[in-house]
Amino acid sequence: MRTLTALGIAILASANAVAADRPAANPDKAAIQALEDTYNEGFNSKDVDKVMSVYAPGKELFVFDVVPPREYKGWEAYKKDFEGLFSTFPAPMKNTLSD
């Protein structure tokens, strides 16, 4: 019985050591994933307000994009860009983010 108890304690200690080596759930990663999910949901449903909810509001936002004018200064300017994009393409759109 003592051997079994000692073995059980050794297994538990080993399992705890392995668990301690695993990184804890990263709240920053979860927050970033939530922003990505919100962006994709907004984009795929063409919900400009939902897309823009992931960006910092106000005049401090500065974005470089692939379409002219390429530089968007402020939240309102970038919101207009999304409004134009969604109105230009009336068919459903699908966006995904990956590594």
C-alpha cells in the first residue's frame, strides 16, 4: 500500500509540475480574438458600425489602406471608406483573418 501511495503522490506531483509549465490563459489574446471576431461579423454582415467599433474613436485614428486616398485621418474618415466599400459591392462579402 505504501508503494502505491508513494507512486500516486509522485504522479500527482508530476502532473502539477506539467500544469505549472503551461502558459496561463492569455487575456490579451482573448481580447484580440474578440476584436477580430467582431470585425469579421461586422464585415460579413456589412454592418459599418460594428466594424468601426473595433477602432479607436476620434481624430487620433490614423489608417493606411490599399485604396485611395490610402491615408485616413480620423474615425469618421475611415468609417466613410467602409460605407463606400459596402455600397459598391451589393452582393454578400466574406472576410476572414488568419496568421
